[in-house]
Amino acid sequence: NAGVTQTPKFQVLKTGQSMTLQCAQDMNHNSMYWYRQDPGMGLRLIYYSASEGTTDKGEVPNGYNVSRLNKREFSLRLESAAPSQTSVYFCASTDRPGGRIANYGYTFGSGTRLTVV
Amino acid sequence: QKEVEQNSGPLSVPEGAIASLNCTYSDRGSQSFFWYRQYSGKSPELIMFIYSNGDKEDGRFTAQLNKASQYVSLLIRDSQPSDSATYLCATKAAGNKLTFGGGTRVLVKP
């Protein structure tokens, strides 16, 4: 099993350019997430999708949009990239929708290193 | 104040010693607690989860939870150089979102 696959692995953008980060999982998970990781800041949630057809904002959604294309795929779009969006982006997925105590952690993709100049 | 606090380190331990990592959280609604290990340039991988007060052991790892004190810890026994990594503490409240701390960098010296 591939698990969670992210593309691209590296990207350099100029300020104002747009791009879409792709994420796909083959574990039949219901929930998917986009995090960004900056030095000393840990992982911060950008957007998430609890189940197919739903998306919600996380802690740092400004400047981003998402699409849950189907159960497998969850994409993150930067409409007009800014240097503050230079970061490592991780997609993750898990099963067991919320509402019960869940002991399941996330499975993470390998990350996308994005630099905005 | 961050919802999940960790000492950034680095925590330097000699090979064979016990590494003790601490994490405090502010959301009393937190129900499950996770420890992830992240090697430099890699993605986080789950090593432990705990949801009941007390200790949970898995191999060389022991997670400890004290909900009254809003405190969770991770002990790594017989530390090896391969344990050198950043360890992320995460909490889950109702729903399925994880909130992460900033991570503690651990260096195990031969």
C-alpha cells in the first residue's frame, strides 16, 4: 500500500503565483487534513475534511482553499502565494469520524517543501 | 499560550540512558493523546497513544498521562542513537482533529 501520497515533493513559486498541492490516500479513510510545519511552530492545521463532501477551516486557513475531490483525494490551493507561505506542507488521513473517543492517529504523507520568493 | 506545550530542547542523553519528554495541554476536553517521532526531513510517524490515566508501555517506550494535571509524558528507555529525532506531542478532543505541540528535539550521544 502506498498510504498517503503527496505531489509535488518540492516547489519554488514566485510571489503572486498560484499552485495546487495534491494528496491521495488508498486506505479508504474518511478524514483528511492539511497541515503546515514551520520551525519551532509544530504542525498547524490549515483545513480538514471530516468526510467526503465536507471541508472546514483549521487554525491557519487564510490564503488557502481546499477541495475534497472524492474519498481518496484532498487538494490544497494557494491562489496568490506569499513569502509567509514558505513552509513544509503535510497531508494526513485517518479513519473513525469524530464523536467517539478515537485511538487512531494520523497517517502522514511525505510532505511538500514549498518556497515562495 | 499554545494549546499544547513542549520544551523545544535539544534534550541530550547518553546512549543507554532514559530520555524523559514532557507535554502539557490546556484543553480539558482532550480525550486522546499521541506521541509522534519525526526524523529530520521526514514526516511524523505515530509511536504511542494513550487515553486513560496512568502508564502505557510499548517496548522501550512508556507514555504517562495525568488528566488532572493536564500532563502527558514519554519515556524512552535504553536510548539509542537511532532515537535521535524530534518528538511531537498531540491531543485530540471531540471530533477528529489533532493539535500538536512544537516538538522536543532529542539527541542520543554514543
